[in-house]
Amino acid sequence: MSKAKSKAKQMKGKMKEATGRAMDDKSMEGEGRGEQMAGKAEDLKDRAAGHMKKSGR
């Protein structure tokens, strides 16, 4: 996944979390947090792959 896509996923999650909080919808709030974490995980995975590529592994 590209960095832009992972950042977009994180932003979508933040928006969903905020909407859930505003609507007092704990389920939506949790889904938003989950999407943020998934986006962060993808970003970390991509960075690790880039470092591995640079080191020749």
C-alpha cells in the first residue's frame, strides 16, 4: 500500500471516530480507531520493507 493510501485510511478513521463520538456511537468510534491503527500498521510495514530493500536483504 502506498504512503498516501495509508495516510488516507488513517484520516478516514479519524473522521469516523470523531463522528462516532459526536453521535455517541461507540461502535463507529471503535471502527474509526481500528481503521487508524490499520493505516499506521500499513505505513510501518511499507517503511520496514523499504529499509530491508536498502540494506540488501
